[in-house]
Amino acid sequence: MPAHLIAEEGPLRGLLLEFEEGKEWIIGRDLDAADFVIEDSTVSRKHVKIIKTEDGILLKNMSRVNPAVVNGEEVSDAVLLKEGDRVQIGATTFLFSEEAVPESGVTPLKPRSKKKGGYDDIFGELEEPPPPPRDEAPETPRETDAEKGAYDTIFESSEQEEIPFNLLTPTTLLLKVVSGPNAGAEIGIEKGRSYVLGKDPNSCDIVFQDLSVSRNHARLTVQDDGIIEIEDLGSKNGTLVSGAPILEKRVVTPQDMVALGTTVFLIIDREAPQETIYSPMVPSYEAPKGIPSEEEAQAAAKIAEEIDWKKKPLPMKHLIIAAGSLVAIFIIFLSFFSLFRAEKIDTMKKVPTEQIKEALAKFEDVQFSFNPASGKLFLVGHVLNGVDYQEMLYRIDQISQIRSLENTVVIDELVWKTTNDILSSNAGWRGVSIHSPKPGSFVANGYVQTNDQAALLSEYLTANFPYLDRLQNNVVSENNLTTQLQGIFLSKGFGAVTFQLSGGEVILAGKYSDRHASEFEHLVKEIHKLPGVSGVKNYAVPTHPDAAAIDLSQQYQIGGSSLYDGRGYSVVLNGKIYTLGDSVDGMKITSIQQKAILLEKDGLKYTINYSR
């Protein structure tokens, strides 16, 4: 069978890509450039290139935004694939193999013909063949550190990855997304229309791929005269205009930032008048035609006199007075400053990038890129909550060199609150919650009843949580926790202590030897640290070692016993006679008393009670 990639995990699970015809294949979401078109927003337009060589199949990364990962490592150069290698492209993990694949559960994806693309694939052959595709530009060698310039940047200088939004027709108004999962998207909107904004592709005109956005979140209305209004449609997180929540329909201007959950956008008017700098002109006079009249001659002479006033000589008296005044001022100036000792003062002007670093020092996960020529600042990263977000913007606003700001900073509190609301709606996941211990880090804690529920939860988070690479999953199943607790009690010699799980809380009961009170207290602290345990209630009591034995009275029937010289000698157990020191089901008889038999096995003590 030819070499192939088969999707094992992710939204494209079961997809099969076979490398049979040809020597090179491009995998991506670009309908014109990719041989295998992947319909996934996390996949780049041209993500990876597969090359067939004499040595085998080479994989070359082509995405700078979301590089391909082979066996857990990002691909920087071409990698020779081996049998069993796992390749992550976007949100899907593929298995590379040259062996036969199962017939069921597999969806083969045929490579597209490069002679056809775009509308040809929808409507068939056109009457005139489309123009041949342009040759791809050769790869530009990477710049050295010296060539990049004095200012470091976290953004690539090459073209940015496209957001899956298309402007089908040119419009005067543009909706630009500046923050959220769809940051960078630009959608044209028309006058005289109304648009429903949300995440439901079946009922919304503009769809945002954001968990914090409601299915039908808000309605944007553009009137014929260009006035733009927005109203909230009863969304869960509300609609904010310039940081203030709206309770009724409100007019939106190009200076307003509109927030739907973590998605923030603004409206740009392409036909808005630009600022113009007025440059005054020196007045000019046109010479009169023909012979001027007496009045015209006098007016012209007056204008000439006003224009040529600089050419007139100054009177000598005025020159002497001006010279004397200048000499007096100079003498006073020298006398005054001679009273002071002159010292050189070193002035230091802060570089804008240093000021920005100081402003963002508190926000460890926020990075920036600043263009000193245009004064434009880009921010990206995470903050814990909305208070930190507002404080960050306030600090940035104090830097005068910043003329414009564009940021995609994520408020982690909005992300995990939205996810927790979804988890609490599922009865099997109500014991699970997500929080952020620090910016850009998410932790899922809690428990589920069964292993199947744990697997479903993991699959849901993999497909829907927007920052999966930053999520630590500490959720445990109650079945596994019960088995773990049973092993701990038996291994520590506290078999007479029983426990019960309730909502992640461990309730202890029973008895334990008072000789081992300190060991039992230490054991309770260890149980409290187990993943999935929210608390421990200890109702177990210390007692005499013989009373702390495991009671087996319900499992065995005693027919009688004999005593010699006040001590037990033999006993009839389940119809069979045993003497002191005999073994019963692996347990050694250590004492025969008037109302109980004591046994021991592997350090654990057992008791069988009876009445003579």
C-alpha cells in the first residue's frame, strides 16, 4: 500500500491522505494551492509539503503561525517520516504508515487537480479555460539578527495567515475583529441591512468562533444614511460598547470598540473624510491691464509700500537706542549667572520600548511589538481578569509615543467561566471546574463517576477548549479513586477503617489501633492531597489493638471451643476443628478467647466473635 497519513485524533478523525500519484503534495486549506484541502480553521492555507524521495517520504513545514509537530516536536527543517510517526496538523493528529489500513471507519481524501480550482470545481468546465496559476515565489531566506533592525518583534514580517472570512463585494463599511479567536478578520457590511451576530452558523449573518459568544448574541443595523445601531439579543455575557454594557439599542461610531464576550470589533468607514493640513499662500497681485486710473495707482502704491517695508532704512536714533539696550541686557545677564556655578546636566530620554516594558512588567504573559516610525503598538497574550486588563490599558495610555493600539490579549476569567457554565449543564460533569492559577494557564480539577465520563470530558475539551495546549487536566474518575483508597488502607495496615466518597469528599469511619495514631494522622494528610479529593472527614476512632481488628464474624460460624488452664486450646470453625497456631484461609490463629478468635495475616489483624 502507498505511504499515507490517517487521522487518529481531532476533528478530522478517520481522514485518509494517500501519497500515490506524483512526487510532491501540499496539505492546507487553500482551494487553489493545496493538493489535499483540509477544512479546519486551525490549518494554514499552505501548512505542510510532502515530498517523495528515494530515501522515503519527507515532510516540510510551511506554516509560521501554527507549525506542524512530529512526535511532539515542532518541525523547523524537512523531516524524514518513519513508520508509526505521529504528525499534528492544526488540531488533528495523523499517523504515518505504509501498511494496509482498515476498511471501516476511514474516509479517503483524493488530491485536487491543480488544473481546476475555485468555481471550476462547483460549476464544471468553463467555456474558456482559466488562466494558468502563477508560479509560487521562491522562498525568501530568513533575515539575520543584524538585518532585522533595532526593534525586536513577536510578529512575522511576512504575510499573515488568512482568517476564514471573505469579503464577497467591496463595501464602504468594514467590520474589523481586533481581539478574540477570530482576531484579524474583516467583514464588509452594507447600508440598509441588518446583521445577526453570534456563533450559530444556521441563524447568524456573521459567525464568531468564540465560546463566550451566545448563539444569537446581538443585532447590528446599518441604516440607509450610514447610522449604525447595535442591540443585545439577551446574550449571557452581554454586549459592551466602549467598555459599558448596553441595555437598549445604541448608536455605534467608528471610535467605539464593541465587545461580545472575548471578541472585540470596530466599524471602519472607508469613505470617511481624511484630515487635511491647510498651507496659507502668500497673496499675489495681478498687474492691472491697460492704463490704471488715479485711484488704482494710489492703491497699488500703498500695497507696494506695505510689501517693501523691510527695504526702508531705520533712523539712526532708533539704532543707537536698540544697541544701548542690548548692551545693558547682556551685562545684566552675565552678572546674574556669574553667581551660580555651572555644571553639566546629563539628561536621559527614555526609549519608548523601555517605557512599554515597564508598563507591562506586571503582566508576565503579555508580549508586544512596537513600530517607532508609525507609533503603532501590538499586544498579545493573557491576563487573569478584567481588572488586570483595564489596568494594562491605563498604563499603556500614559505613554505619549504610542499613537495607535491593536491587541489580542485574552481575559482568562471570561474563558474558564464560559467553559464552567457549559460543564455544569452536564449532570456527569458537575464535579469538574476550570480555573487559571496564573495568566495563560488553565487547570481542570474535580471528579467524574466513571472512566467513560472521563473519556467523554477529555474528548469534549480537546474539540472545544480554545487554549488546549495551556490546559492541565487533573480530573479523576471516582472508580479509580475508590480502588486507590482501598489499596492505601490495606497497605498501611488500617483494614478496619472504612470510607465513603461523596462529591469528592472522603468520609472515614471504623477503628484503628491507638498504637498507630500518628501513622493514621499522616495517612489522612496524604489522602487530602490526592487528585480529585476536595476534603476529608475523619470519624474513625482509636481503640485497643485487639478491638481494631477486621471483623469476619459474618463469614465464619463457630460451633464451640475448649479452654485449658484458662487459655484457649481448640475451636470448631465451619464444622472443622482448629487449634492455636493453625491457618484458616491463609490467616494464622493467634489467640482463642472466651468470646472471640484472633487471627493475623500480612500484618493485618482479624477477629471472629461468638458467644459460648
